[in-house]
Amino acid sequence: MFAFLKKIKIPKTTLTCLAIVVIVLVALYFTGFINKDKLPFEHYEEAKKCDPADDSIAGKIACAYSIATS
């Protein structure tokens, strides 16, 4: 299944360095040293709840869209 990984030649020192960097970044993230608000992730607002009493076409489309994307 992972036979293609044997063809990739990565030096042991490079793998060790990458592993250390990943461990340090994860430790810093969970201890709070990395400001999570400044990370380049998008923050979405919660979508408005659809009103079942709204019988307009736009209201029905909005309800269908909110159901499909949730």
C-alpha cells in the first residue's frame, strides 16, 4: 500500500529536524505561546436560523442552503 514511500529518499537528519520542529510547534500551540487569534485561519460567523414561517422562494432557498451546508 505504501510501497511508494520506499522510493523516496529523505536523509535521517532531515526527518529528525522536521520531527523536532513539529513537536515544538505543537507544544507551543497547546501551551498558549502562539496567539491563536493571529493565525491565518478564517473565522466564520454563525449562519442565521431559517424561519419556517417564511413562505417566500428566497426564504425556502435560504433554509435549503443552511441545511445543505450544515
